[in-house]
Amino acid sequence: MAWLWVALCAVGGGVSHANEPVGELELKAAYIFNFIQFIEWPDSEADSPQEMGLCVSPFSPLKRPLSALEGKPASKGRTLRVKLLEPASLRQCRVVVLSNADVEPALRALRALPAAHGVLTVSDELTFVNPEIVIALAQRDGRIVFGINPDAAAKAGLTISSRLLRLARAGK
């Protein structure tokens, strides 16, 4: 869990905040940041060699804490770019954080992309389980937990580290 502490410091801005309690939303943003470090994406012509797009629902309560990740180093030396989710420009996203209000339009847009599109879908407290969501975050008994759907990851062309898979809660 040392990698989680590093992310919390990165999201919080440094060690000077270590004694302050971390809110649920900031903690979820830290989890999402760490997921990126443990996932391999397929190469794509649409990818920028310098940037990785993280698109967040305009309705998501995670919009603000995820925006704090703007410019942080991401996978393979890329810089994280946080954008508002627009299903029409989904190709610019490598990570999509969904909220209830935009799940169906976003998933419809993803279905229109070619197989192994390389988009990681992360849900935050969805009221229903969808087999196309790769990672589902939830709060249970005062803790943040997550489930990973390996079939959805394979369909998206993503390779998830076995270390991250071991940390995931069985079943979503």
C-alpha cells in the first residue's frame, strides 16, 4: 500500500498535508491515479506521445479532485491531461471516469470504437453493474474498495498488472 501513500501525497500537494484527513473524493482520485500506473494500454495512432487524456463526467463529484491531477506524470512518461467527458471526442481519452448521468451515452460511443480501443472505464458509485465497465469504485464500511472486470479490460485491449488485480475486491 506504499504506492497509495505516494499518490495521496501527489494529490494533496505534498507531505505538509499528511496530518490532515483525506476526503473520500480525494482518495478516489488517488486510486484512479494509481490505476493508471498499473495498466498497459495498446499503442494507438490517436495517442499523443507526451500526454494521456483523463476524461471525467461533468456530473461527477470527482471532477474537482481529478482536475488537481492535471499535469502529473502518468504512464510511460506521459503527462496527465484532465478534460470534461464528451462522448463525441472519446478517442482523446485513455481513462474515462463515469457518473450515473452519462453512462449510457459514453458506453454507446465506446461501442462505436474499434475493438481493443484502449479506453479504461472507471465508475464511481454506479447504481447498477455494467459488464462494460473495467473498474468500479465504491465505499463500503467506511473504506474505498474497487472491483475489476478482467473481461471488460481484455475487450478494451488493456493489460492490468497482477499486483492491481490482487488488490481488487472479488466481484463488483
